[in-house]
Amino acid sequence: MVDAVIEGIRERVASAIQVNQSVGIQVPENRHGDLLEALFDSMCRNTHDVWTYVTVSKTFDYLSKVFKEGTRNGNIKFIDCISRAAGITDIPTNCIFIESPVMLEKLLLEILN
């Protein structure tokens, strides 16, 4: 269930993304799942926008199990920075795997692409 804090974050992200084109969010660990749910909901509802989700703490595999429909949405592209290091080799069509998060140049190139 989305509460007032998450709803407030969702509104701030929606307005900030229109101005800045990218948003970084740091939340307490106990609210991380709520935030992810709110973000995926927002990205799935705004199908006219193209989203790039860079994962550095949860693998794409984990996200696809938790947010099934969200990870299949054509307007969301994923860049997974940790699956290769964890030995995961399945390659979905809407996810790009980079070798590690320290490959910042590759990460930036994929985001810009």
C-alpha cells in the first residue's frame, strides 16, 4: 500500500523528471520496496515516456520476478550493473548487462544510447 510519504516522493519525481530528465533518490532501506513499487507504477502508467532504469543493488532477474509487467514494458530499458559479476548470463531483450558498476564509461555510453 502506498502511503503519503511514497505519494509525495512520486509527485516530486514526476515534476523533477520533467525539468531535469534524470533523478537520483536515496531512501532508507526499510522504504526501498515501497519506492520501487511507486516508481514502477509511475513508469508503467507513463507509456509515452522512455525510461532507463540502472540497477546497482538488485539484479534485473530480481526485478523481473517482483515487477513482472513492469520489466516487460517496452518503454522501460534496463542497464544491469551487477548480474555479470553474480554470474547471471540470461539476456532479455530490454536489458543491457555491463560487466560491473566501475565501468562508468560503458554505463554512460549505454545511458546516452
